[in-house]
Amino acid sequence: MDVKSLTMLEFPKVLERLAGYADFSASAGLARALRPTADLAEALTRQAITSEARRLLSVKSEAGIGGARDVRPLAERAARSGVLLPAELLEIKSTLIAARDLFRTLESKQAEYPHLAAIAQPLAPPPGLIEAISRTISDRGEVLDSASPKLASLRSEIKTAHERLLSRLQKMIQDPKNTPHLQEAIITMRNGRYVIPLRAESRGRIRAIVHDQSSSGATLFVEPLSVVELNNAWHELQLAERDEERRILSELSNQIGEHSPAIIAIVDALARLDLAFMCAKYAEDLHAAEPVLTAFRKTGREKHPGSVIVLYQARHPLLDPQTVVPVDVVLDENTYALVITGPNTGGKTVTLKTVGLLALMAQSGLHIPAQSGSTLSIFRNIYADIGDEQSIEQSLSTFSGHITNIVRILRRMDSFSLVLLDELGAGTDPQEGSALARAILGYLVEKRVTSLIATHYPELKAYAHATPGVVNASMEFDLRSLKPTYRLTIGLPGRSNALAIAERLGLPPEILSAARSMINPTDLRAEDLLDEIHRQRDLARKARSEADRLRSQAENMRRELAQRLEKIEEERRAILEKARREQEEEIAALRAELDALRRELQRARQPLDALKPLQERLEELQSEAEKPVERTPIEPARPLRLGEKVRLRSLQMEGVITALGQSEIEVQMGNLRLRARPEEIERPGSPPPPENPSPTPPSTARPLSTGRPAAARPAVFTPSPGMELDLRGQRADEALEALQRYLESAYLSGMPFVRVIHGKGTGKLRQAVREFLKQNEFVASWETGLDSEGGEGVTVVHLREG
């Protein structure tokens, strides 16, 4: 791309804003070095990467490179046998951890984010490297004892030597013989060795080595000869510790050096991914959309180059989004050159820069601040002549500077280029400037170059009107406020507002009348016609804006309803899942009871045939409980319309809607016309409503006791109350009430027999129980328990079959 034009269009400023979203220096450098591509496939890939990053951040806002750093210089130094410091090793560790986490995230979502996953392939850290650093360096940047057995041993010895040294010095300063000679009874340090403060006048009273003295000279800091060896031993151990730490760091640095190519590749991949996240965040802040990129195509027009520029509600990305006025720039299949006219400061230059800058952004992989559906061709190059080209150093006037740049553009451009020229022909004699502007525009049209030209010359309006492939456009001006509106109108040239503005500003009527008499009447009628056309355009724009607002409101309501339905569906699935888990728990309990019953029957040498129906029903319930909770597809309901073909559920016949009411719908079926409620009507092809769309939660209902046995046991089983009921210690009335509840539950759960423990005692509770059993509707028979079961203290009750 033309470097000078990139600067004129302020593309470096866009890149600087993009770099502001960087999480580390490597990606910021990539952002500043980003350049548009002229290859369609590459541009589409860049756009897809940005779109995937936006989708990922929308569902996982914390996604990113985390605590990564640009550790490439550290890896290169380690590869050259350099020894890395603990803090530098921690930077490498945090970078590898961030890479590993991002790799796992994208690897698990490869189908959703294929382009990001492809970039993330080199992110897998070298095996064992993170663990090696963690085992060696603490989070505070200290070499850990676990780094080597020798280091752990040395540190233990250092601690012992230090304690021994301080203990000896402590005894010395507490000795009554030494106390009068000490300035203070403290232990301090000088030159890395422990010393005590000795009075200057007591020099020689304690045999010692002088290491320092106070500024007044009254105190000498001395090392007693009796602790010199202890001090030496402590220092020697510290030196050994330092050497061992350096050996460990050197070994770890060598390990990193061996993996330096992989680490450099990881940082490069992290930088590319962070660039994608930067583009996504920038797009979100700009409220940008992914553009539709297309190659140059044949249009059936002989002169047309095949380019496409369709920008809806395009905004300059560097202007305040609260005040910038969006513009629509649409070059149809018959147009490839646009001549924009309008007042000064009316927005012509901003419009040119907006089109050029959005094209550059699109070809760089950035989403553009425009409505979705905006389409741009991939231009081989984009040239611009915008702004003041005056050069004092080269002795060029403004006109000369512009012409010099335009000459350079005309030499380099081709039919796959986009050319943007601002104030073409300005800065010189109006007549010559107008002729030159028409000639340059004609040359661009002849060479089939996509062009946008901003000018003041009215002669270019006539040229654009009469030349195929060229169309007029104008920047609007509000005559009431005497301010530009910054809106672009394509298809109409700009109006001459000089007389209207002069009148609004109070110019005497006689002067205005004289001025109008000097203007060709045909020109005046043309201006009046332009006024009317612009007025109609304003009305149409307002109507379209209102329609867009209503459509946006309807879309927001639809989205809100869809979110509510989604929440309801999630709650439904959670409830059904909970019910299924409860059902599985009850089935497990019932299966355990069934196994216990089978064992009891085997011990009692009773036939097991009575358990077969229970086992079969248990298997049915297990199969039903294992069915997954399916998600009900949620789609916004489309309202029925007149003339739509529908089906009446009750008759299973199809007809056509002839009338719609709030509570009834009229349907014509052949010669028959009938009315039906909306819920009785469905569209043809709709699946019939499922009879049992979800697992049935386990029933907690119980049939009321009627004093006579039920005809059959219920299909839904009640959890077993257990094989035994212990009534010992209860009063007769309490015991019989509990026995009634127990027998009812045992019968409903399908148990063939139970044991009632009432104890021997005086026999009153046993007698009351057995009298109760004779009249109970759930009991078939009863017998005294065997000696092994408790004898007379237990009654075995056989329950009726359902």
C-alpha cells in the first residue's frame, strides 16, 4: 500500500488506538506494523479471525493471554548459555501458563473457532518446563530448598552455624566482665560480619578485630577473636549456598535454552492471538461490523472496473461516536466515480477519509464502523491526495504540492486501485483549475479507476451528470441554521446556497434582486428543482429512519422474548433432571430392598416367583429413568397470516385461513368454513405434540385407606418401609397406629411379608398386635417367628397379593 496515502488517511492513528488494547509489547508491535493486504483470501482470513475473537469474548470475557510477557530476549539469552535470574524465570513460567490455558480453551472449542485454534497450535508448552521452574523458584522469586538436596543441606547447616554464632556473641555481651566496656549490649553487622559496639577507651580490653567506628569516634565495632572462626564458617556456607543456587539457575537456564525455539514460537502465537483479541475489543468499542469483502467482478458494463463500494451508516473511526454523522456511500454496478460537491467544512474531506480508511481497515482484518452488510472490493492500492501539500523546503505552493502528488498517483494507479482526491484543481485560477479538474477526472474515468472526487467547481457537476459511470453527490446544508448537516446525498449535485445565505444574513433586497437578474433563468429553475428534490429526499430519509427504529425495536423485543424462553427451558430441564435423580435414588433403594427380600425368601425357603413382577416393573422404571432430558427447541413463533395453509388438529384436515380474530380463527376447508381456537391449529409439517414429552417425576401420592383392600397395587411403586417394624416400648394405641401405616406402606411397595417385633414381656402388646392383624385389610396371614427370628417376640405377617 502507498505509504504516503496511509498517512494522509490517518491509518497510523487507527493502528495506535488498536495498540492501546494490547496486553503485552509483542502484540502492540504487531498492531503498529499491521498493513492492508491486497489478497482477498488473506483479507477474508483476517476478518474471520476477528469475528471468532469477538464471539469468544462475548461468551468468555476473561479469555486472553493472561500474564504473558515478551520473553523472547530471555529465551535467546538462555540459548547463548546465559544464566537467567529468578524473576526472569518467573516471567517465562507465567507466559507458559498463560499459553497452556489458552491452548486448552481453544483446543476444546476447535470446531467453533477454527482460525483461532490454528493460531494456537504452537502454544502447548514444552513438557515438564513449567513444573521444573515451579519446583525451583518460589512465587517470591527465591530458589527453593527443593531445588536440590545439596541446597537443602547447606541451608540447614547455615541455620545451625548462624544460631551458634549469635549464641556465642549473646553470651559475650551478657558477661558482667564485658558489659562496662560495651557502648550498648547489642549485636550488629559490619561488612557482612557480626560485631559488637566497644567503647573507644576500652580498646584492647577485649581481643577483637576492628571493622568500623562511629562518626564521633567514641564507638568501635569489633569482631571478638573467639567468634572469628564461627563467622568464617557461616560465610563459607553462604558462599557454598550462592554457588549451588547459581548452578541450579544455570542448569534451569540451559533447559530453557534447549527449548528456546518453542518458547519463541509460543510468544509469536500469543502475540497473534492477542492481536485478534485487540481487533475484537476495538470493534466492540466502535460498534463495528464485519464487512463483506469481494473481488473485482464483471458487471456487463464496458468501462466499469468491477469494483464495489457499499457503505451503510459509515462513521469515521477517529471522530467522537456521539457527534459523528454517519454517511451512506453506495456505488452501484453502473457507477465507479463519485463527484462530491458542497459547502466548506461540510464534510467532503471527512467522507473521502471515511471511505478510504474503512477500505484500509477492512483489508487489514479490522471490522469497520458501519452497518452490517456493507460491502467493499479488495483494492490493489489506495491513493489519496487530501490536505495541504504546501512544502517550504521544496519551494512548492499548495497547488504545486497537490499536482506533484497527483502526478505520482496517476503514474502508479491501475484499474484495481481506489483514488481519493480532495479539492481537485483548487489553489489556482478558477477557470484553469476547473478545466484541469475536468481533464484529470476524465483521465481517471478513461482508465477505469474507482474514484471519489471532492470539488467546488460547478463544471464538474455537469460533467458527472453527462458521463456514464460518474455520478454526482452533495453534502447537505441547513439554510435555517446556516450550518452543514454533514449528510451525503448521492445522485444530486450540491446546491448553490450563496444567495440564500446572503438573504438570511440580512443583505439588502435590492442587492439580492440585482444578483438574481444576473443569473441565467434556466440556472434558477434548476436550483428550485434541486431544492424540491432535496426536500423529498429529507422526507424519505425520515420515513426510513422511523422504519429502522421500529424494526430495531421489534428485533429487541424478539431477542428479549427468546432469552426469556431460553431461561424457562433451562429451568424446565433443571427440574426434570432433579426429578430424574430422585427417581434413580428411589429405584436404587427399591432394588436394595428387593435384594434383601430375595435373600429373606431364600433363607425362609419360600418361592421367588412373587418377586418376578416387581423385578420386571423395576427394570421398566430403570429404563425410563435413564432416558436423557431432551432440550425442547425454542424458536420465536411466527404469527399466522391470512391465506396461510394450516391444519386442524382435531380433524387432521388442512385448510386456508380466511379470517383472524383475537380468540378465534376462521378456516376454509373446501366448501366447509369453520371457526377454531388458535391452539387447535398448527402449520402443515409441524410435529405432533408428544404424548409424554418428559420423564414423570416419582409420585408422592398415597391412596386413602378405605377399610378394604384395593383391587390391585399401584403401577408406581412406593419406597419400601423396611423388612421389620419394632414396636417395643410403645403403648398399644401408638403401636397399632404405627403398625397400620407400616402395613399400608409395605403393601403399596409390593413386599410379600414383613416382621413385627413386639417383644415377649407381659404379652399384652403381642396380643393387641395379633388381634389387629386378624382384621387388617392388607394381611393375608400371620405366624409366630422362628426361634432364630425371636420366637414369641416376633410375628411374621404375610401380605395380600395385589
